[in-house]
Amino acid sequence: MTNSTMMTMGIQTSRAKRMLKMLESLLSYDHLYSDDKLREMKAQRNVLKEEIAEMEARRSKGFGKK
């Protein structure tokens, strides 16, 4: 991979982590949202966690990493 590709992956990962942190903080105020909106936000959080794990797995090149 080129340096620009690696840099882009890092930016996407950091952006995804910031979004995840924001979603989790919004979910802590669950009394402000309807049940449908909470379900939607939790589904988005789960998808985001999976995407972050996938991005980190692709980027990882250390010993014992898959």
C-alpha cells in the first residue's frame, strides 16, 4: 500500500472512532429519545463497531495478529 492509502485508512478509523464515541455519549441520554430512535442508534453503533474492528484487522501487521 502507498503512504496515502495508509493515511486515508487512519483518517477513516479516527473519524469512525469519534463517531462511535459521540453515539455512545448520545445513548447515555436515552430518556431524550423514542424507542425507535434508540433502536436505530444502537444498530448504527453496532455496525460502526464492526467496521472499526474490520479496519483495524486489515491494518494490523504485528505478531500474533490475524
